Amino acid sequence: MSAHHLLHLSPGRAAASLAAGLAFAFTSLAVAQPSMQPLGPNIADVGSDAYSFKRFEIDSDDGQRHYRIWVGRPEAPPPPGGYPVLYMLDGNAAIGALDEELLGAIDRAAPPVLVAIGYQTELPFDTTARAYDYTPPDPDGKPGTDPWNQTRESGGSDTFRALLHQRIIPEAEQDIAIDASRRALWGHSYAGLFVLDTLFQAPGDFSRYYAASPSLGWNGGQSLAREGGLARRLTSETKSLTLFHGGDEVGRHQRNADRPPSEEAEPLRDGSRLRARLSPTVVEDLAKRLDAVEGLEVRYRAYPALSHGPMLAASLHDALRDVAGLPMSDPQEAQPPRL
């Protein structure tokens, strides 16, 4: 373990007009709780010299959740075995964190297909939908109420995983040469929890797993209840897990929990009180446990200066570089975005 409805969007336009939108997105990710203001144009809207983009929209089988999926295809031709592909959860925020400089860098390496799985909103997150999609069911296999915000339902990870494989992946990869042995999954926070849940439940679904700032304390650690079955589910093909964590994450929750009471802030404060009880080494401890599992390669990367929000962009950029065969950044040098 090391420590460290279909819409096609035209390529080739300069990305300069994206700067204002990205600056807003990074600012929203830097604060204690994410800004729920519209993100504005993203790289798929303004175009890229390295990628062409399309998007499509679907609904959940029960009609309660509504998804928007962006697919970025490299302009470079596929390698003989097909492109690798990176699936990115919280797709609205994820695609808002991509820029032309990063895409240009990976274009000069081994660019993967990019699939950002978001929701039909102009906001960075659909907090209600993601709380259901990204969290595991209770021990009886049933959904419940999100203990970190009692206004939301939780426990739909199995349902969302089925939707991912039955509908999202086939449409995203349609007419693209994909190397099915090089699928990767990235997620942050609740989505990082889903990455781990997928590794524990169905490790053969992806070859590389990237879990950033996963919400390990969710529901008293219920998120890790399925960890014990991992060893018997792994096959002879070695899988890779990279765990990312910011050094200021628990401190951030302690500060939120100490905020003066207010009606609109209560859900945030209640969740932060629970998160603040976590050990600062909880993610590293998980990495050490999983590193002992045969057939799984584990990396733990700590970013000392970063809190929860900035870890979204930092981890996504490093995951993308890793999938493309480029070195990841030095996490010791990461600095919080300027507000």
C-alpha cells in the first residue's frame, strides 16, 4: 500500500469561456458546505480540442430520480484493445471540475472515455437523489431514512447499481470501442461510499476503484458491513483501490457542529456532529485492512491541507491522470482553493 434524450455537443472550440464557470465551481467546492447555486457552462458545453461530448437522460425505474449523463470520447483514435473508461459519480459537479488543460494533458497520454453520471439539475448535486442512490440498504436489504439528514431516504445502492449496469453503461458505451477490462469508477463523499459498496458487493464490475473522502461513519459504520464478503468475491484478476482523504476533513465537521443553532443549518449541524466523532485516521485504517486482502492492490493518498469539499476536484484530477497512465500529483503540495 502506498501512502501517498440524446444531445451531441460539438468539439474543437476554445475553452476560454469556461474559466468563469469553473472558478465558480471550485469556489463552491471549497467552502464548508457545497454551494447549491447553478454551476454554469461546463467543458461539454463549451467544447474541447481533446474530446467530443454527448449527453443523454434517463429516469429511475420507479420514476423518482432523474439522471443526466455526459459521455466524453477522446479525439485520439482508440488503442488496439479499446479505450479505458472512467465512470464519475456526482456527474454535475465532476464535469464542472474538468478543464481543457487537464484534458489536453491526458490526451497526450492514454486518454480514457469519460462518463459523468449526474442528475437532471443545474445544481452541483441532487442531495436527495444521491442520498438514496449511493448508500447501502439496512441488514434486511431494505431502504430507510438517511441518519445524517432525516428528510432524505437512503439505502438504494443495489437499485442504482442495477440501473448503472442495465441501462447507463450500455448506452454510454454504445458505438465506442471500450476495453471492458479497464473500466474504472470514481466517487467522492456519499459517492465514495458507493464506490466501496460496489467493490464489496460486485468487485468484478470495475478494474479500478477510486473512493475519495468516503462517508465511512454513515449510519454508525453500516457502510462497512459488507466489507467482510470481499475476499470470497474477488477472482483471480487483481483489482485496484485508491483511497483519498483530506487532512482537515474531521476538523471541518467539528467546526460545522459548533456553529450557532439555526433552523436551516440544523440538518448540516446534525450530520456534522456524527461525522466529527470519526477518527482522523478512519480512511487510512480501512486502507490498511483492505491491503491485507489477496487480489486487491490498495493505495492511500492523504492531502494534508485539504478539507472535504476541495477533495472532490483534487481526487478526480488524480484519478483521471492515473487512468490515463500519468503520475498523480504530490498530495503534500495541494493547497486549498482561494475563496
